[in-house]
Amino acid sequence: MSYYGYILLFSFLGPLGLSFDKKVAFYTKIPRLILPLIVVSGGFLLWDQWFTERGVWGFNEAYILGIHVGLLPLEEVLFFLVVPYNCIFIYEVVGAYFKPRNNSLLNTVFILSFIAFGLILLFKNPTGWYPLTAVVLALITATALILYPPFWLSQFVIAFFICLIPFLVVNGLLTGAATSTPVVWYNEQAFSGWRILTIPVEDLYYNFDLFLGFILFYLLPKNRLLLRKQ
């Protein structure tokens, strides 16, 4: 197995094993992952392929198996299966154990701070492909959330913060925190140049877009997207 493959495997084992926790019972909700996997993961894979074609980012052959789907290594395709599972699992754990009510102050502070920093990134590199896509999309969706906050917004915000822990570990390993060269490299001209250790800051916005998309389509089958109070 490749280095990238081991990262995916070990990041997946914990959520998979804990999916049988009786309070969360996430294994019973796995069928609801089909829609977000098809729509959101499918869309992000096309985005990934397009960026790879244009040299916005790429993959170090030393850390992958060498099996490709288009220009994307097999491990990158599996990333978009493992990440939605893990993120939605964390979202459900937050709901099952903490049952957070919508907190307008938490929502407002988070989203306004998120928007403000995103605007700084756009100002830093207004022509970079990464801020022009990941950051702009996040700013649009964040603005919509603050104008029309769904009842699950605080649960999403809390889960997003929790997800930052595995995000920093996994993305750090993929961007060279533990290797002499990164598994995933970035074109310095395509993003702001600011990093969290080895991780491009724009990855925060990319992950926000990805996580929010998963949640939207995960909740859709149960018609829980209505902007109502629990």
C-alpha cells in the first residue's frame, strides 16, 4: 500500500469502528451517504481533475500506487469517499452527544470571521485559481447561511471545528509535514502563499465547501433542510 493509502486507511478506521456506537448508530445511516457521494464527491473530483490539468496542484508519484482515474491517483479518488464518511460521522456524533441548539452568536461570529479572512485571501491573490474558486464559493455559501440560517447551523459549525483536528493531521501529512517532499504539491502562483505549517490556508475554505455540500445532500433525503426550529 502507498503512503497516501495508509493515511486514508488510518483516518478511516476510527470513524468506521465507532460507527456502531449505540447512541450514534451511524451504520444505520450509511445509505444516506449515497447522494452526497454521487453529487458532491463527483463534483469535487471534476474540480480536482480540472485543477490538476492546469497545474494548480499535482501528486508525487513516489507516494502513490500509480493507478490513475484520469489524471487523479486512485488514492485521491478514495479521499472523496473517506472524507465525507468521516465528516458526516463527526456531525452525527455532535448531534447525538451534545444536541446543540442553534446559537446565533456562535453562528454570526464564525461566519463573519470566516468571510472577513476569505476577503483578505482574495485581496492577497485576486487572480489565483484557488482563492477564486474555493474561497469565493465559501463566501457565497457562508453569506447565504448567515442570511437564512438553518436550524442545524450550530451543529455544523461545531462539527467543522472538530474536523479541523483530523484535517490538520491528514492535510499536513499530505503536504509534506512528515516527508521530504509533499504528496500533494501546490503551484505557488495559484494561491495566497499563506500556509498553516505546510497546509495552504485556502484548504480551510475548500474543506468548508466540501463539508457543507456533504451535509446539505446528506440531510436532503429526510427533508431536514427546511429552515425551521427543532
